[in-house]
Amino acid sequence: MQMARWDQIFSLPVQNPALPEFSATDLVWSKVEGYRDNIDRLALIPFARVDDFVRGESSNKDCPTSFHVEARRRKAKGKKYKPKVDGILEYILYWCSFGPDDNRKGGAVRPSRTTYVPKKNNAGRPNSKRGCRCHFIVKRLIAEPTVALVIYNNDKHEDEKGVPCHGPQDKKAAGTRAMFAPYISEDLRLRVLSLLYVGVSVETIMQRHSESVEKQGGPSNRDDLLTHRYVRRLERSIRRSTYELDEDDDVSIGMWVESHQSHVFFYEGLSETEPFSLGIQTEWQLQQMIRFGNCRLLASGSNFGTKKLKFPTHSLVVFDSENKAIPVAWIIAPGFSSGDAYRWMRALCNRVHAKDPSWKVAGFIVDDPLADIITIRDVFQCPVLFSFWRVRHSWHKNIMKRCPDTETRVEISRHLGQAVDKICTRQGTATLFEGSLEDFADSSEFVDYFRAVWSPRIGAWTSALQTLPLASQETCAAMELYHYQLKCRLLNERDSEAYQRADWLVDKLGTKVHSYFWLDEYSGKDSFSRYWKEEWVSGLTSFRKALSIPNSDVVISGMSAKITDECDGNNEEVHHVVWNPCSQFGICSCSWAEKGYLCKHVIKLTQVCGENKSARLLQYYQTLIDLLQCPPRDSLFRDYAVSLAVSVEKQINALGVQKEFASSGKPLKVYTRRRRKSSKNVEHEAAVEDVASSLQNETDIAKENHERGAKRLRICCTLAEKPSQIVSNI
């Protein structure tokens, strides 16, 4: 009987809804005979998604609540145990926070809680215990450690009498807090924490909250009942917290990891054989990665803080609806070798797939020529693009710093831009840079800098420019803005000694820096504009700002151009001069360009003159544009199209090779040595014949697919004469 029960349980499918959070209504429940002739209502879900199920059940619209861990048992780590079919690694009992005790008049309280002396002011949960019997059990089995068995027999929010005890269905709860959930939502809690971390006072937070509740006509959910005392308690905990949990930096990091398990997707402590590495991703970052990274671009910002920080920071970002970069993961490590990169990339990818198995990135953008391209393609299964923003930013910043003469700046930038263009079109090599430097011997300070810093590694950058398709200017502008934001928000400590501790870096990223980026996506951040500091710098990227400049305000005259721009906050017109127009190596007179960044005026000129394209895919891309006659206006969509074109090109080439083999008409021959046929030899020859026949079948299928693709191409060529029809179909 016992074995039949578990056989029936293991035959059930593991359900993984493609939702950020899911509830019991999103699952198909099965009834299996349990102990003492009871019928258990159960389902199997991935163990990694138990928290998503708990949050989904707590967000029940008919009866909002929250579930707490009433009991937990787990086997000790490292302890040997006998494998059993019904063995349990972990047992968790989740109970509705309005139960199981009943503190109402005449309610039943468990004997173990009768000695509890109530406080005068029940600050945390007034009227919260109302005898609710709703609960469910989660079991992590030894036979399937990655699967959670959920037993949900009591799914009604009722007391022992079978009467609703809280929520809108409870008539006695009308006018009390029992109408709503016992705690505020995670979104409001994260909002309050973020505002406190960036320096907004408790009084201001409560004033803005009270105004919003009053505007909507009174409280309608638990979040509207936010109290001053709760916000003050959060502010006190932030003020008393410290990043230095131990004098030893390594021990302090280990303690932080133990207390922030939900924020860590990869951790490797420092040892004699393995270097230190830590991957940080909060729940909000994971949600943004799934939301904006699925079938879209994922970019890598490598080696931030190499000169100042103890360990450089590696960022993974996605792009939101305004194509601004959002960090979705931070990796802290002394270096990024191929073995280390594979482990944290695989751990991150597994974490995302545990929540959304259908998640797939469309393209991966790197800004380091030494990045492990093979590992990226293996883990993320997508094409790889290359962003040149780091080099252009460094060159431009040092030109402005080391060359005081404007004419010299313009000439050096023009020669560097021409060298990069020739390398992209495979018309030159790294020797072009050395030849350009010889023409500027008078600018010895910049020449010495270039030869000392870039000459030893310019070969790797040149190879990347020639072998990988280039990302668009909009991607470069988004990465530059993110780099500037991270620099302002992270490297602003008065005590520079803190930069040499890894625990400070981990704590700062997970608290203040995370709060700033969360507030960037918060629609109500403008109501706190009077508290904005330099760290709050946000807004559109230079590329999006360039779109707002009319073409009539651009006047190109020879090797320079003049752009009329309006100052922010008033209607005064300011004129900016751009030298080397229509090139991303242009020199502009605005303050943003003087810092080395790609300003909106330079981008506007490239938009007017036509954006430079990746030389390696120029002909293939132009063919697609001529075919559709509707070039994409969104540069990030263009990056996705280029990455997709690379994948299609590889498949076409593979099909072409198979077609050439099939058209040769030669049979596939497998030569073996003649020997006396034994039973083993007969089996071997049969296996060889099976392999040969399967290869021939695959060749025939490839030939049919190739012919079908050619037919589709002819149809597309016919439709190219009607671009309006194509656009309507798209």
C-alpha cells in the first residue's frame, strides 16, 4: 500500500508555470490516498520555486494574507542517511498568519502559547491571530531533491467552525485590519527601504504616502495602512547596520553570504586551489532579467573599479522599455578566467530557467576582447556581439585631458576613427595606430599614454573588431550611462580605505546601489526630486536625447557642424560645435563630451549622416534591408536582427555543405577491414549500417529544408516589391 502511494506520486508531472509568482489555482491537483485512509490533495513543483508559490498564495485577491513557517525539519548537512523512497530531506509547514491560534474572545490557543504575556501595545500584528486553519506542507524528497511535494488539504481560510475568519468574506472583520493582509507587500517594503537608503527622511516618506492614500479616497489594501512606526523601525535598522561583520574580510564575506542566501546565486570562498568569486542577484533583479532579457539582448560590463576596488566588479545588464541599462547581476572576482566564467554563468542560467524554463536570450554583448566567447555561446546558446564603447571612452577622455589644443584633439580623433573603420572593413591591421601616432609626435603626453596602455593589447581589440559584429551606438550610449551611474553611486566614499574591503563592496551593491537602480524604474520618483543628489542621475540615454533634436537645428559645414540645443529648465538656446561630424569619434564642445562620453550632439550627426554599420555584416545586412525596404528604427532591435542574421547565416552555410554532399550522388561508404565474421563483427557491421542510413536520412532532410528555405526566399523577394504589405504582416 505504501509503495503504491509513492509510485502514484512519482508518476505525477512536475508543474512549473511560466509566471513570476503562481498560486494553487495555477496548478492541477491530484488526489492520492494518504495515511489513515485520508485523501491528500497534492502536486509536484520545482523546489526552487516554493517561495514563488508562497508569494502567489499570499496574493489571493479573495482573501489576501501571508504564510509563515510554522514548523521546519531538515537533515543536517554532511550527515549520512539511508536512501528511502519516502525519505525526506526537508519538511516545511506553512500556515496562514491569521492562525493557527485564535486570540479573539472565546478563541482557542495552543497550550504551548498560554504562558505568553501580551504586550501593552501590540505594534506588529493587532488582531492578527483569528484561528485560521489554512495551511500546506512542503516536502523535499531524498529520491528527487530538486522537486517539492506540496500537500494542500486545508485551502479554505476558515476557523474550526468552518466560518470565514478574515478577509472580505468575514463580516466581523469589516472596519478592522483583518480585512487586509497582515503585512505590507514586498514591493512597498522595497520602495521604503530604497528611499531610506538614498537619504529620504521618514517624515517625507509618510507624508507622500498619506497624500497618495487621501487622493484615492481612503485605504483599499494593506499597503495603505503603512505606519510611521514601521518606517521608523526600518530606518533604525539601516542606521545600526554595518558592513564589517568581522575584522577578517573573508570571514565577513562568509557571514554576509549566510544571511543573504536569497541574494547569492554563486559563491566560491578563497582557498589554496580556487579564487574568490561571488555572484549577487536580488529577487527584483531576477524579475527584470526575465522580463527584459527574454528574447532580447543581454550585455556585459566588465572590470569596473580595477584601479580602486579590491576586486573588480562584473555587471550583467538588460535594457528596459526606454533602452536604459538595468543591472540584473553583479559578479565580484579577482579575474574572469574561462573556468570561473563557466561556473557562474551556468549557475545564473540555471536560476533563471528554474523560474522560467522558456527564457532565452537573443544576443549577448561583450565589451572585453578577452571574454570567453565559447563559454557564452555554450551557456546562453546565442550569438555574441562586440561593443567598442570602453575603448572609445578611454581614448576620448585622455585626448581631452592630455591635448589642450582643439585642433590637435580633432586630428588625433579623426585618425583614430579612420583606423578603426579600416580595421572593421578588413583594410588594415593594428599597425595603423602606430603610423597615426608618428604624425603626432608633438603631443607626446597622449602618444606616451597610448603606447604604454594600448599598444600591448591593441591586437586583441583589433581581432575582436574583425571577428565579431559591432553593437549599435544606442547600446554604447546605454552602457556609458550605466557606467557613469555606477561610478557616482558606488565610488563616493569619503574614507578610501573602505575600497580595499570586499565586504564593503558587497554591502554597498546590495543596499544603496541597488536602491538607486530600483528607484530609476519607480514611476513615483519625481515626487522626491528635491532630495535628488548627483547619485540620483538618471533620465534618457544620449541616443534617446538625440532623437529630440530637430534636423533643422543641425548645420553641417565642411569638417565641423553647429547644433542648436535648449538648456534644461529654460528656453535659452545654446550652440555646440562638433568637429569630425558623422563619426562616433567626433569632438563636441558640450560638458558631457568633455568627460569622454558619447554626447547627444555627436550621435545626432551620425543619425543625420547615417549610422556606421558593422563592416563584416554590412553586405548581408544591406541585403536584408533592401529586401524588406523598411529598416528598423530601433537600434537595439537592429542588434537583435544582426545576431539573428549571424545564426541564420551559420545554418544556411551548414545546409549548403550538406546539399553539396547530397548533390555529388556518391553513396556513403564505410570501409572496414575484412576479417572473419564473428557474432561481434556482425553486430558491429549492423551498427555501422544503421549509422550510415541515419546519416543519409539526415542529408535528405537537410536537402528538403534547404529547398524549402530557397522557396521562402523567392517568396520574400516577390513580397519585397510591396513593402506596405510586408509591414502590415509584421
